[in-house]
Amino acid sequence: MPVPTPYFQSQDKDFTLYLGDTVEVCGGLSDNSVDCIFADPPYFLSKGFKIRTKNGYIREFDKGEWDKIRSRAEVHEFNSNWIAACRRVLKPSGTIWVSGTYHNIFDVATCLQEQGFKILNIIVWQKSDPPTTFTDQRFNFSAEYIIWARREEKTAHYFNYDLMKTLNGGVHMPDVWKIPATGLWEKTQGKHPTQKPLRLIYRIILACTRAGDTVLDPFAGSCTTGIAANLLNRRFIGIDQSEEYLRLGIRRKQEISDPTTAGKLLNKMRENPQEITVLVNHAKTNTRQHMIETGICYLRAGESQGSLQVTQGFDNMLYVLLHTNGEEAQLFKLKRKGTFQIWTKETLQAHGFNPEHSVYYIVLHFDPTPIPFPRHPNLRQRINTYRAKIRPLSDFIGLI
């Protein structure tokens, strides 16, 4: 088949869009040219009618002709055709991720296996803020499923196990991911009815690709996959039948051409409510040294009268970073995640400390072996230099 003409291509050729049918466009792309595929195909949910919910809202069950309910035979033929087309352009060591619900995901799994893919995992994307299901005859729908499969049964694939482990606080990452649904900050250029969150695609791309790899999305929609890929220094190819949605994707690409905007989106994309956190704590030189010798870090428990205030992120805390006036920063791992003790001033004194500002103190026990970390962000923030704060681990270990 002839090489298709791009509907849009960025100057650096890292963001290429094709308007048309996935099977036809893939037929004109080079064999074995793509490192990773993320596909969010139709779930075939649209029933073409509206209902009024109990609270008076109108809920429309019609995303478009592309999502209309089909027979099982039609769905299977559709999935078989696009999966076959994608398999041809995927490298032998490449992997594919396919998102869905119970409406289509089982047929997708069957088609993948029929065409020689090896299923590696079925990720459960648990939405931390799911919409309400408008029926009292079922449990509330709060998850989608993402099949991860490699192209060949016996050809090894790339998996960034160490990075995924680091993202999960040093523990092997599970196959259940709790990630919020798409936020308003991702829809500044317009909306798509099935838009996936950048935070979800961020994790997928980091898990199985390297910088410079090419990621294909055969149902690109608003091009979330492309935005995440480019922000992570990957190349992107997107295909969609809707010119309206491709124009939305182009606006999103143009938005991240501004370095400041791109930086803000990257930081938002990296956010993870379950991310491991670090307690950053200033201590005088002698006190800091004694903390390291004893494996004890302490800070004032709330106000000087002793009222306890626990900051958001404390339950995910696994590290403590000790510094003096913003200098000599050292990172240590806590003995137990998200746990602390309350000690009196007298108890700390019995352990060789000289606390001065409160009656009660939060005490954290840590392993006194320093942990190297590549990023040393500025800790000098005037008066805030001396206030304990909770920061994400990615601020220090340099996650992309």
C-alpha cells in the first residue's frame, strides 16, 4: 500500500497524525517500525438515547457512530482487523496496551491470543474518583482494564522494572493502579468523551519504552498518548477518523510547544496520590549528626501547646531527608512507611537530644545508612528552609 500522507506533522517529526481508518493507514506504515502501542478502541457502549437521573441530570448514552453497539461477530471482526494491522508495524520486541471494560476487553484478549501475542498482565485501572453508576441493580463501576501483551511468544520485551519499583516505594509494582480520572487541567483545549488521563499513559510509556522510542495510538482521539509521549521524549504516531478530534490533538501539541506550559503539564502528569513521599527536615549540625547516629528524626507535633497536625502525604512517607540550613542534605529510609510515635520532651532528652520548642514531638525511626539521590533541589526557601515539609520522592530521585 502507498505511504499515507500525514494530516499533521510537527517540525521535529516527533508528532505525526493521520486522518483515516486504522487498518488502511497502518497498511502504509513500515513493518516493525513501532516500539509500543497504546490502543483505546471503541467499547461499543452507545445506545443512542438519553435518560434523566435521580438527581435530575440528563445522561446521554451516545458518544458517536463509532461507539454504537454491534453484534458479537461484528465486534470480533473489528478487533481482529485492527489488531492484525497493528501487529505488522510493531517491532518483534514491542508491546501493546489495550484499554477496555467488560463490554469489549474479553474479545480483545481472544483476538490478541489468536494472532500470536503473549499476554503479560491485565492492569486494573482503579479510578479514585469514579462517576456514579445510574442503576441500583449493580455495583458501582469504578475500574477499567488494560491488557499488556508482547508481540511474540518467545521474544523478550523491554520492561523498566527498577523504575516501576521505585515509583511504588521500592516494592514490585502491582497490577492494580489507583489513578484519578481525567482532570480539567487536561481539557483546556477541548474535551473528548473517552479521554484517558495523562497520569495513566505516563506510567505505561515509562514502563515499556526508552527515550527516543516510537509510540503508536491507532485510536488517537484527543492525542493524550502523543502529549505524554512527547513530554517524555518519545516520538508519536496517531491515527483517528475524526478530523475534529485530531484538531484538538494539534491544539494540545501546540500548547506544549511553550516550555513553561510543558513543564507544568509534566509536573502535573507525574503527580500520583499514591506516590511515596519524603519528610524534609532541617536540624542543627550537632542535632542532625546525633539523629543519624541514633536513627531518630523528630519534629514538633503541631503548635507549641502540643496540638497534633498530620499533613496530607504522611501515610505514604517512606523516607526522611535531613539538612542543615538547606545544605548537607542526606536521604534515609524509614523503618516503617507512614508511621510515627509521639514522644515527650523528656523522652527525647533521655536519648541525648535537647528539644527546645514543644512539649510533644513526632518521632520517626530510620535506617542510618544514607541513600544516594541524583537530584538536589533548592532547599533554601527563606523562613520555610527551617520548616518541616512533605515532598514527593520524584523531587529527589529524578523520575521523568
